[in-house]
Amino acid sequence: MDNLSAVVWFFSIVGFLIAAYSIVANDAIQTLGTFLSSNAKRPWWVLWLYASSIIVAVMLTGYFFYDTDIAFDRLNSIPYPENGVQWYHAIPPIFLLILTRYGIPVSTTFLVLTIFALTGGDSTEGVLPSMLQKSALGYLVAIGAAFFVYLIVSRMFERWISNTKDQPINPLWYLLQWSSTAFLWWQWLVQDLANIFVFLPRTTTPNGEGGVDVTFDPMLLVFATIVMLVLHAYIFKTRGGEIQKIVLTKTNTTDVRAATLVDFIYALILMYFKELNDIPMSTTWVFLGMLAGREIAISYVAGLRGKLEALGDVATDVARAFIGLVISVVLAIFLPAIARGELGVVLSDFPGYLGRILGF
């Protein structure tokens, strides 16, 4: 890291700051959205202090128990670019900011990491297809698991919530919901911090066991933690922004009891995929899959909303996520090509080029 130029450091820090803000604004709400909506009457700073304590705990865990790897092995297959972070690496987070402003649930994993995966040469070959496969599997597992769980509980549980929403709630539910939020928040941070820290200088070395060790400088840990805490203060102060509207359109998500079950299922799915392998995956796809399975089951079993309305809601979320994926791949292909002066070469055989990077 000592031999990085001032320009590389500039794009690394700027890229990190833009990515941190855009990813927090887009992805964190998928995790904390139900927590915010079901605790809307509490002061924002109380919720922020709770979430911030978990951020600090996760950062310290990554540093001390993962040998300073605050990305939790998620960047093992995506080393720091040989020539450092370039201007085109910092462009996708800007698009993420724009899409977030319009409430589009973009996969930050694809939008941010794809360009690193496609410009890393032999060291990142095959990473994008692996990310796609793992994320698609995550969506299917999430929609299936949520549908199965809510198929069983929605007739009684969701109807009970709907019929008692104006009655006092047992304080035990708040304890359960804050616990499930902590569990989910931890799992999300472990999965998605890589999307932010991919911009920061780091060292990737073989560990002699067939794998690699990723290490970050201690001062970068302090810097990153402060940035995360400040950004989350803003998100909590504004109660989630545009992406929060996705959560609010779902059935009963402003109720602490329903939010508890949503958070717990989401956290278990993320924990399973964390242990599966160290390939990054889209938590957005898992989030949308879980909400889709839940809404379909509730509409068919509990009858709390129309079936066509639920299916239309699911289709809209999928379409938005697909738009984000297309934008991710287009940016990752064309921005580096423009920087290298190879745009004509890429356009001359675009279908073949696209097939190769997707592993077809």
C-alpha cells in the first residue's frame, strides 16, 4: 500500500465514501427497514445507537478474529486491483445513488463488485458467474423458505396481527424484535461490508492452505467505522428514505410481531449462505425473494390482500432488480473499455464478449 500514488488513493477514498453512502441508503434498509417501521414512535437516535453498537462489534470481530479482514473473507476472490482503484471503479456507486433516489432496490453486490470482477484479470476469472449462481440460488431458497413458513403460520399469525393491531403489544415482542434485528444486522454486515471495503487498499497473500489471507491497515478500520456510524445516523434521522417504501408496502411490516419473524427468517438464510462459501452474493435478491414468498403465502392463505396484487408487487420488485443487474453488467463492460480505448473491439463482438464473462 505504501507505493500507491496520490491519484489511486484519491479514487480509493472517494469510491469508498460514495459506495458507503449509496450502499447504506440502498441495502441497509433491507435489513433495518422493518426495525425502523415497527419502531417509528421511538427517537431515531435510540435506534441508531443500538445499530451502531453492532457495527462496532462486527468491525472489531473482523479485525481481531479474522486477522484484520473486516470484509470477512468476502474479498478473497477479488484482490485489490493491480494498478489500484481507477476512476471507472467509482462510477457504479454514483449510479447506485441515482437509482436509490428513485426507490429502485438495486443489488449493490452486482453494481459495485462486477466491475472489479471483470477488470481483475486471471485472478477474478469466473467470479461473476459464481456470484450470479449463488444469488439466484439465494432468491429461490428465500422465496421457498418464506412461502413454506408463512403457508403454515399466516392463517393464524398474520390474521391475529391484523385483527389486534390496535391493541397494546406485549413488551416481550419488542425484546424479541430487537434481538432478531441484531442477529439479522450482524449477518448482513458480514455479507455486504465487502461491497464497501472493496475500494480500500488491502493485501492478499496465499496462506499455504490453498486459500488466501486478506489484511487491512488498522487506521482504515478506524476510518471506515467512523464513516459507517455517521452515514447510519443520517439514514436513521431520515427514517430510511425512498427504499423504506418497499418495506412499507408489504403486509403488516409496521407491526413489531410481524417484523420479528421477517427479520429472523432473513437472518437465517444469510447465515446459511455465509457458511456455504466465500463468494459474494446479492443480499438484495435474498431480501426480495423472502418478501415475495411471504406476500404470496399471505395472499393465498390469510387473504389479507388480493392474489393479483401480491403477484404484481413481486413482479415489480423482480423487474427492478433485473434492471439493476443489466446496468451493473453494462457499466462493468463499457467503462473499462472506454478507459483502455477498446470500446470498438468490445462492440464488434458484444454477444460473444458477454457470453464469455457470464460463463456461457
